[in-house]
Amino acid sequence: MKNLLIAFLSLLIIPLVSFKQDFTEPVQLDWNIHFKGKPDNNSPFYALTAMTWKYSYGSTVYRNRVEIKLQNEISIDKSRSWVKLDKVKTEESRQNLLHHEQGHVNIQYVLLMEADRVLKNRNYSVKNYKAQISQLANEISNYFDTMQKNYDEETEHGSNHKMQARWDKIISDKMEESKAAAELK
């Protein structure tokens, strides 16, 4: 799986805090717990939440049908997540920034839920199921990569409060859709 850091700043390789498939809510960020990395002084941004998505599966073929047992998780890398709290002067600004970073985590949570739903609920060909799963995973990854980039661009990294509110609604709706779909399984 390609390193998603290239596509957007929210994803990195080393997982430290994982969401498990049975979680009903995303992890709630805390400056003191999740942001232990050294800030990038060359970055124009005030915070970075480093995350990754990993999946793996076992497969069995039964009567010309492939069944997979999916392991699916997202992680926050505390050692690579950072914040420049000295640059954020007011408590309100700090809370707004944390709220924006939480949006990235919530988007990743939606990725987790959707990946679980999509990858588990497909009929795969016995001959090329590995390629099919890989292609689906790449499509999911690309979709959420684009969503993360759009979130940052449209909210101006959280500084456009009107667009932040719009994205809050989008993310909340997507979380509810994903939960509803998971309950139907």
C-alpha cells in the first residue's frame, strides 16, 4: 500500500493508537496525548495529525466462492503528530484548531467504516480476488485522500469558519451514514 503522506498530510506509516472495528466513535483528540512529535518549523501550518489506514485479510475458497476475514484499522501516530501551540495565542483559537484536526480523524473513521463495509460485502473471483481487493482498497484510499485534501483546502485548514461548519455537517452526515450501513449488516 502506498504511503498516503504524499497525497495529504494526514496519513503516515507508523500506527500507535488504533481504532478497532468494534469502536462506535472515533478517538477524541487531545493536544497533550496525541501530539508528541516535534513541530515542523518550515511548515506554514500550526498542527499535523499523522494517521494511517491498514488492512489485511485471510481468505478461504469454498465451492468456488472466496470468503475473506478482514482486519481493518486506522491509527494516529503520536510521535509524528505535532502542534505549534505557542503560535496559537487564544484558547478559542486552540479549540478551533483542535476541532479542525478532529475533523481529519473523523474522516479517517468514516474511511474505516466504509472500507469494512465495502471490502467485506463483495463477491470476489477465485482467480483474481487479490487484485480485486487491492483495487477496491486503492479506490477507497483515493476517495478519502481527496476528501482530506478538499477538507483542508475548503476550510483553509480550519481558518474559514463558515466552510468549517459546512464540513462539520458533511463529516457528521457521512459518519451517520456509515454507522447506519454497519447496523444493517
